[in-house]
Amino acid sequence: MPIAHSRNASGERHDLSAHLGAVADLAAIFARPFGGDRIARAAGQVHDIGKASDAFQRYLEACEREPRRRHPTVDHKGAGTLVGFARFAPLALLIQGHHGGLPDCSAVKAKVRALGVDDVIAETLRRVTAAGLALPDRLEADAVPSFAHSPLGAELFLRMCFSALVDADHLDTERHFSPERADQRGATPDIATLGARLIADQASLTGGTGPVNAVRDEVYRACLAAAAWKPGFFRLTVPTGGGKTRSALAFALEHARAHGLQRVIVAVPYLTITDQTAQTFRDIFPEDRSVLEHFSSAGSDDAEGGETTGDLWRRLAAQDWDAPIVVTTTVQFFESLFGRTPTACRKLHRIAESVVILDEAQTLPQPLLAPILDALSQLTAHYRTSVVLCTATQPAFARAPGFSQLANIREIAPDPPRLFQTLKRVDYVWPEGSPWSWQRVADEMRSAPQALAIVNTKAAALALLDALADPDASHLSTLLCGAHRRDVLAEVRDRLRRGQPCRVVSTQVVEAGVDVDFPLVLRAMGPLDRIVQAAGRCNREGRLERGRTVVFEPEEDAMPAGPYRIATQITQQLLAAGACDPDDPALFERYFAKLFASVDVDARTIQDARAALKYETVARDFRMIDDDGVSVVVAYGGSPHLPGSASHAEKSAEAITNLRAAGAKLDFSRKRVLFAAVQPYVVSLRRRAFNDAQRSGLVAELAGGMWEWMGEYDPVRGLVMQGDLDRLVF
């Protein structure tokens, strides 16, 4: 009998028939929640039948004889692609992509035509028959649910079936080669247990007085009550400081328990908030296997030396999100949802039967809103998924062209206008008179012992830092590596808590969701939702009767182009019309209606590519962050005001040394380990800036496309470059 995989550590070969059957069964289980079980089972039955060929069996024998030698690979997808096409045409797309990634539909059709006259494929199919491998019957149109008969419906449905197939394939292969690791999967706390844990933890926080605690308690109770509602699309509109992180999780866990959903996925827009959210959840659920943190700064995917059981579980669970609570970034969530590689797509089937919380939903990029909203609408309608949009500045997605049905999104929060008035903690001061110089802004910051200024560009932040001329001032922007930004925030929070002088100059990295509390916030004129989010860093805990948020027009501040500039202009129009009360949620209905009418919500025509099943095109064009960046590793030595951060000097130096030593010999497993170690010390340069730096000798190649920054890295300013910083550094 033909085999699927060579001998494992126990000397056992993997029988091909057993592998096909196991993958078919598991893929069907994964796809059953969205009616894809028949398609997934058929794909599993034929995905590897090409391995029955003499050529592939000789390849496996050669691998066993000389395991250290790289042997020429033998394509094994062709036979399955051809049989799949004959049984049900879309199967060919799944099988052809199950190793390299989902291809464009047109490429698969061309491949099938070529395979049909290939003598090797014909011989392979004869051997499949001789081996008695079970092949699926021909499938009819009713194997696909009616919702997937439309072009966009078919695109997402096939993507989810592909996810079920590749995850099942990986899991059964792992079971053969590494049964001890396969045994570490699963065994996680159930949703009901976690929900009860959160309720008990919340009870320990009650008893505080004042309007902030009263609102937080009211929102929390409303979330528990709303959890009984039918799964679908929800929004949680809560003013900043209203406790939406914990309350949204309470809704999600209780909603999942009540409706038999399997997990909660929390997607947040910035790493600063991701770390903060993950820490909140770790405090509630300290044991392993409750919360999977899947983002770049969450720690190593592997471990040097011994790997603990918890480390191993996190690494394995990150592959396919098999965890009760997943914390990830919005970028990873959506770029996986519109990706094509097996690694990106493997976890997608776990989104079915889940509660997805999109934190700070207003940050979703307007040029990609059409595919994002379409996918979310399909998930809630057909995949037993509930989606919760959380923010204080709720975007009016129903006003986006083609999405009027989203007007039926259910609000969880009790009477948002009343909540906003109850938690009115900030007086806004709007621009009057002449634009301000940076010196004027610095003078205003010095008028208070604690002040935060948020500007539109990195160049503006450095100019204001110069004008402030305060050796103890802090700076936050993407010129700082991730570890540096976390240290600065830790220092800022410590100073605020102690009542010490604290002045911070920042770009937008701090304004959405970051838990800091200043009596005075200054915000350069920008989009209305950004201004209000900035004000959320002012008097956040309500310790003052009123905080002050001063909005100013800077003399010199190059405004980011595109939707950001358009949104700023709309904000200025609303101000000029005298219709700008940021504590009125209805204002954002008008603001976002104007914004969505003024920008292209499918600027890269991704919907057309999706409808044509052009998976490669979609994956290439769906980028929430510009993909021309090059990662450079900086030698960060710690914050000068935070002695506890000094260990970073040793850690960053060691990470750079290890990566440099690996050089060209870096295999995939080692690359994963070393890249995880350097990730906290990475700054991303735009390709043009990188090319300039390379010509000037400011970068040196390490390994695997990672580079070392040889130029200056300032302990306050971060990476030092000349030129237009906002065009040079992400």
C-alpha cells in the first residue's frame, strides 16, 4: 500500500489511505458549522492521492535512506486536482492550493487543462484505482449552501473550506510525526467556566462610588443582559473610561455560553492596546490555556532551551486559534481573512461559531471597508458568528455605499447619549485666532505639570519636543521600537500615578484605547474621531470635575494625505457650522456619513477580484499596512528614566548577535525563534528610506531579510534619520 509520509521517530510509516480518511473526517467536522462538510470531506479524500504515484513513493524512500539530503520534490497535487475537478469543479481550487496557497480560479482552470493530457497524471490515477483508495462521489450543486451561490458568497465559503482542509491536513500529519505535541493541543477551560471566572472577578471590583464606576457597572450589567439576544451584529457604544474592555468580554463569554459558540476573538488595532488588553485578560485568567495572545510582541513562538508545556500550547494554538479566548491585532485578523497561504488561512474556520470583538472599530481603514464589511456581514449571517463593534466614536457603517442593511446593528449599551452626558469629564477648547507655533504649544504644555500633546506626524512630534526643551519629557511614535514604547508608557503611567511632572509628545499611537489619564491634552487639528479619542486620555478616571482638551491649528504640520486629510476637512466644516458637540453620539452619524460619501471604500477593487475568485490578487492587494516596509533591528538600551528597562541593552544585543551568527544557514524553525527574539527591537523603514540607508552604510544585513540599524538610536527620539520622517518610517 502507498504511504503518505515517511517513517516517524517510532519507525512507523503513514498509510496513505488512513491519512486521506482522517483528513476527510476532520475537515468535515471543521466545516460543518457553515454547511461545508460535504465539500471539505471530498477535498480531504483526494487532496493527497497524487502520493500514490511511483515517483512520489520513490521520493519518500530516498528521504528515508538519506534524511539529511535535500531531494528533488515531486508534485503530488495534480492527480487530486484533476479528480477533484471531475467530482466538483471548486474542489480543484482547494486541492491545488493546499500547500502553496489558494490560487486564482483562472490559473486552476489552465492547470486542469494541462493535467488532462499529462501521461504521468494518467499513470497516477491508474495506481490510485489499483490501490483501492476511496474517492468521493460526484457532488451536485446542493453540496454548497444557497448563501454561497453568489460570487462573493462563494469566495468566502471556499476560503473557509480551504481552512478546514489545511488545518485537518496539518493536524493529522503532526499526529504521525509528533504525537507528543499533538497530545498537548486542546484541554482548555470551557466558555462557561471562563464566564463564571469573569463574573466572580467583576464582583470583587464593585463598591466604588462616583459617576465613572456607576456607568461601568451599568454597562457591564447591560452586556450580561444582552448576551441572550440572537447571534448577529452588535455594537457597544461606550464613552472612554466606561469599562468597555471588560464589559465586552463579559457579553462575549455569556453570549457564547448561551448560544453554544466556541470561542471569543478580540481584535485590536495597535500593539500598545493589544498588550494592554492581553494584560487585563491575564489578570482575570492567570492560568495557562485560557487566553492565546497572537501578535508580534506576545513573546516567542518557540523557546531557546527547554520549552514549557504552556509555551508549547501557545505555539500550537497560535497555528489555528484553537483556544477559548484569542487576542490578536486587527491587521492579523483581516489580512488572514483575505490571505491565501495555508499558514494565514488555517485558523479561519475557527472564526465560525465565535464571538468577534473589534475594538476601536473606527480605525478600520476606509479604502478597505467594502470587503471588510461584506465579510463581517457574511460571517454574522451564515457562519454562526457574532460581531461586536466597540468604540466611543461609533462609525456609521450603514452609511457606507452598499451597506444600508447595517442600520439594523443592535446597540448593547443602555442609552449611549445619556452615558456620554453622565461621563462628560472634558471641556473642549476649539481653535480660535491664528495658528499656533510649536513654541506656543510647548508653552501651553508647561502651564500644567502633567500634559499630553498629540500631533499628526513624526516630524511634528520632534519639532515640538525641541520647542519644549524639557530633558524629562517623553516621546511616543513609531520611531521607537516596540519595547521602547512599552517602557515609555510604563514610565508615564508611573509618573501620573505618583503625581510627578509628566509631559509627553506623541503621534497618534497613543490616542485610541491607551490607558493613561492626563488633566490636559492638546491635539493638533485632525479627524473628529481622532480628536475625541485623544480627549479620552484626558481626565479618564474622572478625578477632576473637568479636564481640558485643547485643539489647535499648527503653523507647520504636514497633514497625512488621503482619508485622513479628508476627515480633517470634514471636521473643520462641522466646526465652522457650529455643529460639533463631541459628547453627542449623533454627531458621529453625521461625520461618518460625510466621510464615507467622500472616500472610496473599495479603493483597490478587491470586491471585483473576490467575485472572480482571484485569491492571489486579493491577498496581494488587501494590505492594512503598506507592505513595502523593511524591518531594521535597533540596539535599544532601555529608557533613561526607567532603570528596570536596562536589561533591554543585553537582550537586544544578544538577539542581534544570534541573528547575525545564523546568517544564510537560517532554517524555518530557527528563523521563527530568532525573529521572535528581535521583534521587540524592530523599527520599520519604508523601502525608499531603506535604500538610502543602505547606500549610506546605515544598515547591515543580518539574516532572513532582517537588517541591523547601524545609525544613531536616541534614547528619547528613537531611530534618527534625515528627511521627511513620515515618508521614511512607518
